[in-house]
Amino acid sequence: MASLKQRSIDVYNWFERRLGLGAPTIEAAEHEVPSNTSSWWYVFGSAATVILLLQIVTGILLALVYAPTASQAWGSLEFLDHSVKLGWFLRAMHGWGSDFMVAIVLIHLAQVFLFGAYKFPRELTWIVGVFLLLLTLGMAFTGQVLRFDQDAYWGLGIGASIVSRVPFVGGPLVDLMLGGPIIAGPTLSRFFALHVFVIPGILLGLVGLHLWMVLRLGINDWPMPGRLVSKKTYIQEYHDLAKKTGIPFVPDAAWKDAIFAAAILLAIMACAVWFGPFGPTGQPDPTIIETAPKPDFAFLWIYAVLAYLPPSLETPVLFIAPILVIGAMLLLPLVSGEGEKHWSRRPVAVLSIAVIAVTLGAFTRLGMYTPWSPVMNAWTSDPIPALDLKDRTPLEREGALVLQNKQCRNCHSIGGAGGMRGPALDTIASRMTEDQIIRQVLQGGGNMPAYGNALNPSETTALVHFLLTLRGNLSPAIDASRKMVLSSEQSTPPTSPRPSLPDGR
Amino acid sequence: MNPIEPLPPADGPGTAEPANSQSAGHSRRVFLFKLSLVLNGAVGIVLAIPILGYLLGPALKKSSNEDSWIKLGPLSDFPEGETRLVNFRNPVTTSWDGQTGDIPCWVRHISGNSFQVFAINCAHLGCPVRWFAQSKLFLCPCHGGAYYEDGSRASGPPERGLFVYTYRISAGALMISAGKMPTLAAHNCTKPGLTQIQANATLTAAGTAESNSGEDAQPRNTPWPA
């Protein structure tokens, strides 16, 4: 037994004499960290690293089968899902791993921001981290393209359309992005190269730098209200703290990282088993136009912002806002590298995180149900509620038919069914008079197309008469100025108000 | 890196200790090292030229080369007053493009020889627009852009009307000039060909750059509207 142990030590020493990596590795693992950094708040960075390793492993495994050509990619994904043993699981792990990666990286960013970890001497660690965030999002986008389905195809179209708006060089940039005149074989090939070689290569290099700086500068000590960071004294203070309260990182602090990483891996596996892989949705065939393309979860908020920006602001915002946001993130540690670290003394920081989180959350939620998009089949699938047709004149019922046939329902809901682009029509006659409805229908405006060319006079009359019945239990809208005109025309003021609407009485 | 730089100053590390003969050898080796840096820099530049040329190839290609005339079908395929979806194979493809090489477009036969051929891509962000004949609108599923039957903007986020392919009628068939995904930039880059100058002038004279009114029976090339 002893000889076996001795032999193992001999083998280790044989390698160690030649490699010389064991001693420094053990030294790095056991380096002293302030005991207050052994916290469940300090586990997100290591979890992100573990997910990165998972993504590399699952990605390589998928690449064993995936065919990165425009004509075969979709078929090879279907093959992975249905014909390769556990192929669906590997795809699901890689897809869910990507969502978890983005989420954990964002949480890590929020945590180090709120803990003031970007301040002296860890400015560069933060700056590298900003690039790691961008690369992570780059992996998420290029990965969505490799899932070469309808969403990927039209997502590339959206990407190309955004790039085409770059002043002066937009055209050549689109060609560079697509690798040819249209979204086709060369486009997928270059996104494959980006996703598999270029971005992971840079990502791994920067993760190495990021970790090296964490080891070299020490993990950020737990912030205390009133303990200010000063470039003159901080290094000495940190060393004193590490000497006084120091515990070896492995095992005294690292066990929390390890347990959290295991929990995250389990969560990814659970999501993969339970929810399965993402798509692929329909084939990447542009001639199938019955599709409503949507980006992956991480980009839904951008999709929503693009729906709400006024047309004239869109191009400036698209190119100026990212520069400002990324620039602010990169400059943050250089501008405020000293001072208070604790969140309770940094209200602006807490408020910023809250506002950004609520904004991203709200836009993501909107992106999930896209209220701005017309519901393309509502005109044939959503009937008029029977109650709205009860006791109506033939003309009004004809108007209900016009409403359906002219696809008004694609943008307007009645009885909760239909599009949400325009206002619901359930009580429209309580808000608009006959004249206003006619004007709105024929001339459009306020984000509604004009239907003057699509409706003949009798259709318009029928439609407006039906719309005037839609007011629930509310009283009809009244044109106040018209009443005044009428009353001033008559020598004797009318005794009862005259509604301008023909429907009631 | 600078080849004209004089020999390293005497205060450089390691230059003080060696004896005279070694010092001479050292400065020679330093010079040779710098020379090797310059040489590698030059080789790097020579190497970078083909790499950049390869990388930027797609962007440096003249876009006019990519458009060519494609037959969409005999005129009888397009009844007057209707707008129909037509697919064509992109003239520039690779053999591994698969379905992505098939491009749809909307053909509107106004009357006689007057047509409008719209790109499928919404002018906002390129999603596929759908034609609704009853309300005479093109609607985009992504962000709700809407266009009238003549392709002009009706509502929503697009800044402009639908992209239009140049068309011509030859031997009883409708042909369009296509080959490149229409984007705002491609539109800006496209220089109207000789055949288009007249059409441009007509449009400018008419004072409307947006829609093809469809009154003239002459086959003509409709430029992409401004």
C-alpha cells in the first residue's frame, strides 16, 4: 500500500519536475482571501466560468453532427433532435446554457457594480468584464443564427437592415456581414466561424485576463459603509485585512462557489429535460412568408425598443445609444475609481440598477407578446361577439361584415380578441362621434392607415353604423361644438340635448 | 521597430557589464534583432494585404454586378388589378444555398404594361410583408409597418415605402432586375442605369417620387422610390 502511495508521489514529481505547474497552482488556489468575501454573493463569476466550460463541451459535441451550410443546417438540427441518441438533450443543454450564461453574467455585473468592485485597483478587471458581456451577447446572437430556422433567417435580415443604416459605409458593411448579396450559404458560414472560432477565442483569452487580475489584485473585500477607497491607502488596507482575517480560498471560500456552480448546472439540466431544445422553428425558406420572426430571449427588449422608437429617431438612437452606454460602462471605473463602495451610501448606483432592470424587464415582457404587431389571421379567426350583433339593423350587421372583411380586427380587438396595435373597439362610439369615426376610417392618422381607397361609400356607411353601436353601457360621444352651433342657429334654445349620433333614438 | 534609431544608449540594462569586444557584439545583435523586427513588420504587411483583400472581398465588390434580369413569368400570370406573390431564384447563388436562394416578391399589375414589383422586405427592418387584398395593405409581422397598395408608407415604424425592383417587359414576359437584398444602404448605393434616367426624369417632372401612378402604358423601369 505504502509503495503504491510512494509510486504515485514519484509519478507526480516526475511530471512536476518537468512542468513546474503544480506548486504555483496550489499556491494560487490556497491564496488568502479576506474572510468576509466567503459569501453567497460572490459566486456568480465562478458560475459563469463553469457555464462557459459547459457551453464549450456541449458546443463541441453538437459540432460533431451539425452541418454548417445553408442547405443542410436545418436538416441537421432536426436530425440531432430526432435521430441522434440524446441529440435533443445536448441541443437543449447548449440552448439553456446560453440563456443561463447571459442571465448569470448580468447578475454578476449588477453584483460587482453594487459592491463597488470596479473601483481602484480593479478598474481594468471591470473594463475587461464589459467586453466579456459584449462577447457573451455576441455568442448568444451568433448562436441563434446557427439555429438556422425562420427566426434565424429573418433575424439576419433585421441585423442587415440595422447595419445598412450606418452612415456612409452601411452598404459595404451589409455585404461584409452577409458575405454576399443575399442571406445565404456564405452568411451562415461566416456566423459559424464567428461563433465557433473567433468569439470563443477572444472570450477565452479575456476570461483568462479577468481571472488573472482577480488573483493578482485579490477578490473585492466586502464593502462597509464609510470605508472609503483611496488610491494611496487601499492596497495596504487590503493586505492588512487579508493578513488579519485571511482564509485560504480553497477550500474555505471555494465550497460556496462549487455548490452554486453545481446547482446552476443542475438547473440547466432540469430546464433541458423539462422544456427541451429551442426549435428549430420553420425551415429557413424566405418564400414561406407566413411567419412572425422573433429574436431569442436576450434580445427581445431590443426588438420591443425598435417597435416603439419614432421613425425619425430610430437610426440616431440605434447608433448613438450603444456608444453612449458602452462608453459609460467603460469609463465608469476611471471616473469614479475611489470613494464609497457600499450600496447604502450610493443611491444613484442603486437607482440606476433598478431603473435599468425595470426597463429591460418591461421591454422584454412587451417583446414576448408584441402588442404592436398586427394579428395576421384575426380577421378570419376571431368572430364578432354575438351580443354585439343582437338587435342590430341589417345595415349595422353589414357593417360588422365589412369590419371583418377589411381586416380591421388584425389591429383592433373586440371582446378581447384581435390585434392590439390600435385601440379596442368595444366602446369606440363612447369616445368618437360619427364624424370623427368617418374621418379616422377614411383618412387614417395616428398610426392608422387611411382606408379611403379600400372602402366604397356604402361599405363606409355600413361600417360606421356598426361602429356607432359599440359603446357598451356608456353614453355616446357628443360633439359639443356642434351642439352650440345648432343652438345658436335656432332662436329658441332646444329643451333637450340633441345627441349627434343617429343610433340611440 | 525604428530602423534609423541610433544604437541603444549606454544606460540600457546589460550594456554596461560586458567587456569591450562583447559590447561590440551585443550592439551588433541588438541591431540585427531590430532588423528582424523590421523584416517581420514588412512581411506582416505583405501578408495582411491578401488577408484583408479576402476578408473585405464581399464589401469591395461592385454592387451593380450583382443585379441581373430575371424572368418572373408570362404577363398572363399577373391579372390586371391584382397583387401576387412570385418566387424567383436569386441570380447570384452558391450550390449550398439551398432554400435561401429562393427570393419572393410582390408583383402588382396596375394596368396594361404598367407594373410594380415590390421587395418582400419591409423597409423598416427587412421582415417579410404580407399583402391583404381586401384592405389593400401590406402588413409587416415584426413591428407592424403598413404600406398602401402602391407600396407607399401607410403607418408604423418604416421611414419610407416598400423597395421596388426595376422591371421590363420582354417577349410577353415580366422581368425584374434583382440580385441583392434590398436595404436602405443598397438603395442609397444603387446608381440608376442608363435606362432608368428617363424614368427618373419623368417621375421628377411629375413631382411624385413615391408611387408609380400606372397611367402610361409604356414599359418602363421604376426606380426605387426616394
